[in-house]
Amino acid sequence: MNRNRNHEAQKAAAAHRATLQKLLEHRLEVARAKGDEALIRQLEQEASYLNLD
């Protein structure tokens, strides 16, 4: 039972991380399309902080 719960928690964490990465990539794409350099730098820092880059 404990092993199954741990496995489910790992799956949830991986899904959460994938969602964060997808959203961040989309936000970066929009910022680049707008040419918003300050937002691009901020989002790149966020990706680095979250180890998504």
C-alpha cells in the first residue's frame, strides 16, 4: 500500500512538473512574440529556478 501511494505521488509530481514546463514554454513564446524582453528574462529566470531549462 505504501509503495503504491509513493508511486502515485511520484506520478502526480511528474505531471505537475510537465504542466509547469508546458505553461512556462507557452508564456515564453507569447513574450517573445510580443518582444517583451523584460518578461522573457523573468520567465527564463523562473525556468532556471525551477530547473526546467
